Amino acid sequence: MNTYQVIYQRHAVERMAQRGVSEEDVMQVLLTGETIQVYSGDTPFPSELILGWCNKRPLHIVVATDTTRRRRIIVTVYEPNPDQWDTNFRRKKS
């Protein structure tokens, strides 16, 4: 991960500002978080949903990976809604 350049899509930057999430928070989740869903069919690059914690706050980050250009592209960042996710924020409620 350290050898990849991290790129933020405009949508991610807007959501981070709205939700009070810093670049440091995102980097912490990328480095220490857990992949809870893989979207291998996403285009133009496969992506994944990562769960991480920042100051006891759960965060979900959707990140696409461009292996050819060695880039991690932050698509969106959000705090999972406890009404929609299980107690550990790893699975959506049915």
C-alpha cells in the first residue's frame, strides 16, 4: 500500500468535508482497516469497502485500485449508519 499513490475523487473530498473526516483518518483506515467487501466487477478499476476505526469512530471507505499506475483512488468515505449495519459494521442488515 505504501508504494501506491493515493488519489481522492471530488465526491470523496466533498463527503470528507461534510462528515468531518481528515486525510489522516483515511490513511489510518487504509493502513489498519479490514476489507469487508470486494467489488471485483467495478469499472474502470476493481474496488473494495474497507472498515476502520478513528478515535472509536467507525469509518467505511470505498477505494478503487489501479494496479497498472499504482494508484489507490478514494471513491467515498462515510460513517456507517447503525440502523443499516450489524453491530460491528461488517455486514448490512437485511
